[in-house]
Amino acid sequence: MENIRIYCENDQSYHQVPLASDLQTIAAELAPADTLAALVDNQLKELSYQVLNTHTIRFIGYDHPDGRRTYIRSLCFVLQNVIRELYPDKILVIDYSLPSGLYCEIREKSQLQDGRPCVYNVSDEEIETILSRMQEIVAADLPFHKVKLFPQECIDRYEANGQIEKVNLVRSTGRLIYSAYILDGQTDTFYGPLVSSTGCLKVFDLDSFGKGFCLQYPMDGCSGKVQPRKKQVKLAKALKEHSDWCAIMGVKGVGTLNEAVKRGRIVDLINLSEALHERKYADIADKIYARRDSVKIVFIAGPSSSGKTSTSKRLAIQCRILGLNPKVIELDNYFVERSLTPRDENGEYDFEALGAMDLELLGTQLNQLLNGEEVEIPRFDFKEGKGYPSGKFIKLEEKDILIMEGIHALNPAMIPSVDQSKVFRVYASALTSLSIDENNNISTSDNRMLRRMIRDNRTRGVVPEDTILRWQSVRRGENHNIFPFQENADAIFNSAHIFELPVLKYYAEPLLRRIAPSSPAYTEATRILKFLSYIVELSPAEIAAIPPTSILREFIAGQTL
């Protein structure tokens, strides 16, 4: 039998393997026992993939982001099969991400209540039954099989399952052939590789949440334990609200969004979504105004590319309408001198650490302002790494309020000496609840990374490769400094737009295609491009309908705030 040569990155060696060997066979000799998938020439492949040419191969497990995604997709398929078995007249919808996992609902097929899905209220006992059946399927070590299907075959199978959003997606993309997976006779799609068999999925749990439940998978960095239980009620409420609103607008999945674009309905959706944002800004301003006798400081925090700057400006406008006089102070001017900045585990300056801020000066000046005194705001020179007097003095009059934006703004430890009753906290994030289809939700992190990639390339000349390679570091900072304090918010502003993915595709796709196959960012670029391939992009004329005050204009240009 003819052999071919491969290079295995795991052992940094060349090997001769039989032609048409599958990755599972090669992994048995060269890879760790916990291998879930592989990167073949920096492209993610399932272990059933056959090697027909010379390749560079890296076997990956749960410690790799694509390994985790592969595990979670496979786990979702097991859950989907169990729901079909136990509730043949209903449908599972994996709706959005929660801090502890994926929020899932069991819904009545094709039934709506006031435009919202009709959700089956699953009991704790039923959740235990579902979990037990999932464990049985995992113990049976059933294989996942990848198949190629013609469009009508997909439509017939998904219609039989009641998966209307999958049907809409197939019809809207117009492809000639589709990839799908089969588990125990059931067909589904997950838009990425699955593990070889259910026996790989040993760690998971189900946790009751609202009318549905949370599918918990292993922790990042500790694959033997599930994500810890975190019931962040305020965040979940914001996600649920957006999910219901998408359903009321008739656009719950990418397929129906594509149809809206094709049928010329997108400008209507732009106007409706912008009106929703304006109403939310007004609601938050109303809450601030209702507490005007005590609240003098408004803090705004959120993860990268959530639109915090636009949120600050739009919220300030709404406060002015109510007769308040917002004054903006930049928290970036309250850094300690460079020599006093904490360092991370790699010895690099950690500018995102709470200790990088001059908390004593910030607390002192805020208390002086609250006491009616005049203070001189500092100015921080980032090149020199030092703070200087700015010559700018500020004093709070009766109707004045301070608006301050920063990553630590929800952390009470930032201003422990300040009367907390004087502070109103806003959490802003792009909490998209739009899904690809019934069991493939869209990552809010992916949405934000696309925003940042477009903005930083346009305004700072940052190549998309650098945005991708820095993103995991950005996420680690958010997990440490922002996400643990989300529930401290007095209000949550969801900056996601129902129409934004077709906009982001127009700008991001050309940038992503510039990344070379040899780049360490190529795997992630390929994943995002595949995801975007299911979305119909907007035309320049349709993008022009986005108003100049839109939060999206912060990223794509043209904002007049």
C-alpha cells in the first residue's frame, strides 16, 4: 500500500502513513488519548477525515478552543436526540449562551403566543430523565457519521423534525450539497466537526433554569468538571428579552434573516431595531432621572467592542432631554504611573488590572465632587506613562451628573470609599440572541470580535490577523475584570442589532480572506468565514440606511455623535 508523508505538530516529527488513513487511526499512534479533532494544514477536521496528501497535522483536545467547540456541538446532538425520543411532538431549541453553559427550551412545534414561541415548562424530574438518557447514550459509545445530502433531502428531514429555521436556512443559502451528521438514525447539522463517538462526552450536566434548562459542559482549563453554576438573572433576562423580540419580528434564525434581506425588508428591520435601541436608552435615562435626588455618578462598563462609547453619548442625550446635565470624565486618565503598574504572569504590564488605576485619587476626587467641591481632572500621558494636571476643572451643580466609562466600572472595589447610593451602573454588551438555527446559537464573542476587527483595521491600521491572535487575551481579561460583576448593574443595555451580521459580513469577509493558510490565525479565520457563508450580506445602499447615530457606526464609520 502506498504511503504518504505527514508532519505531526504534537511530537514535531515526520511520519509515513498509509494512503487514505483516517485521522482516528493516525491519532491512535501519535496523539494523546483525549484527542477530539485535528487541524489539518490549519483547517479543522473530524477524526474520520481521510489523509490523501502530504499534510501538517495537529491533534487537539478540550484544551484547544476548537476542541471545546467540537465537544459542545457533539453534546448538543446527543441532547437533541434525547428530546426527539422523549418528546416526539415537541422541539429542542438551544437559544443562547449563559455563564454556566447553553440555555435550552423545549417548545411546541410551530405554535406561538403573542408572536413568542410556546415553551413547554419542563420539570426538575423531567430534566433528571433527560440527563439519565443522555448518560445512557454516552455509555453506549455510538458513532457520529458525516454524510453529504442534497438540499431537498435536508428539507424533508428537517421539516419532519419540525426544525423550520433549518429549512429556511437551506432554502435561503441555495447550496447544491450540504454536510450533515447522523447519530443513531437521526440527522442534524452543527456547522463544524463532531467527535468520533458519544463515548468521548463523559462530562456534562443539566441545570434547571426558567422554563427550560442549562446544558453544562466542561470548564475551560479543567475538563473533568462542568462549568460552575452561575445564575445571573439580570443577564439572562436581557438575553431572553432579545430572543423574544427577534421572534416577534419574525427573524429568529439566519434563514429568516436572509429571506428578509432578499425580499427587501431589511430597511424596515434596521428602523425597528434602531427604534428599540432608542427606547432602551430612554428607559435607562428614566431610571436615572427617577433617582436624581441621590444619583450623581453613572458608570458604564462592558466587554470589548460592546459600543460603550456610543452608549455613553446616546445615554447622555436622553438624560439631557429630561433636564439633566451630563458631564463626561474618562477613567483612562486615572492610571498609576507606569513603574507602579502591576505585571501579569508573563512579566508584562497588566493595564487591565484594577491595581493599574489610581483608586485613591479617583475616590478622593469623586467624594470631593459629591461634596460640591471643584476638582482638577488629571490627564494621563500614555507615551510617558505619567499623569499630569489637565488645567480642566469641574464642579457638580444641582442637575449635573457624571458619566464615566471603564472596564472596572461595575466592580465596587474600584470606589470603596464612595457612597454607593450615589452611583448608577450600566452594563453594555452585544447580547445577540439571533441563532443560525434551532440548535446552533451565535456566539456573542464572535459578534464582538467582528466589530473590533472592522473598527481597528479602519481606525488603527490593525490587520485582522492581529485582532484574532489577541482575542483570547482580551477574553481572559473580560472573564476576570468584567463578567463576574455583571449582576451589579442597575440596568443592562443590549447593543446587539438584529440586522448587524449581514452588515459585518460586508466589511469583515474581505479582511478575513487576506489571512494566509500559514498564519496561526488561519484556523479561526476559516471558522468565521464558514459561519459568515450562511449569511446574505447587505449592499452598500442598504448599509447607507443605518442612521449616523447608530451604535454600529462606531465600528463601520459614519457616526455623527
